[in-house]
Amino acid sequence: MGLAVELRFDAGAERAVRGVWEAVRAATGSGLLFDIETRPHVSLAADPEGVRGPLDGALARFRAAPIPFALASAGTFPGDEGVVFLAPVVDEPLLRMHRAWHSLAPGGLAHYAPGAWVPHCTVGLRLPDVAPALAAARALLPIRGRYESIALVEFDRDLSAPVRCLVERPLVTA
């Protein structure tokens, strides 16, 4: 099992992203995100071989205020993984939050490290054809909301089991 650290959305933004998931499912027939019971999020870090203890400690020490976001575009990653995502506008508050997390808990997958990270909210996985999913996602943008909590989740690397939230904390400055 792997571990990931997620920024979670306010309820309205979460509903809007789930609406995109529904549109992607209707366009492609794939509902994998529903199947694995994940929640809409932007991951700050991920580690397929993660050790929970240090991450629990970092999560307990992490302090950041909720910040607004806009999911303003849709894209895909190169390769044959069939991933479609919504991309948040990258601004200094988001980058500062990302750097703050990695200062407390360095390591994990290199493409989540500061300077390499592509923040994204996945809306489709393992799609044989990403074009219908991209069109469905783009039709529902932009989505505005707030990052309101941070969560440590456990995921099955094969995506054959539900994502399990280990701990979730509200974003607060004090």
C-alpha cells in the first residue's frame, strides 16, 4: 500500500468535481474514481512505499490557512496511463503550502518534489481514449473553491481496493 498527502476541497467544490467525474464516466464508461472511493483532491506528496509514522508527525505539525483555488484547465500526462486531470491555477499561496509540506516531510515520489510538481485533480484514470474525458471536463470549468483540509490516505498501488483516509485535519494557522 502507498501513502499520499492530499489537499481536500470545500463541500461545494467537491460536489462540482464529482460532477466532472460523472461527466467523464458518461463520456467514457469509466468510473474508477468512484470504484476506489477516493475524494476530489490535489496531492502534495505521494509515496508508493511510504512509512506512516513520520507522515503522521509531519501532519500534526503542519500549519497552513485555507486558501482559495480555481481549477481552470484540463489536461493529461504523457504516456499510456490514460490520466485526465483538472489543473489548479498555480499561485504563490499554493506553492508556499507545497514547500511547507516538503520542508516537514521530504521524500516520496520525485515528481511531487518542489520544482517538479504538477498540481492536479484527477478526474479520469486508465482511460483508453482521453479525448472524450478532456472534452467533458473542459465543459464544466472553471471550478472555484477552497482547500480546507489536509489528509493522509492509504492507496492500493494497483487501484483494486478503496482509498482509505488515515487522518484528516482542517487547515488552520494556529
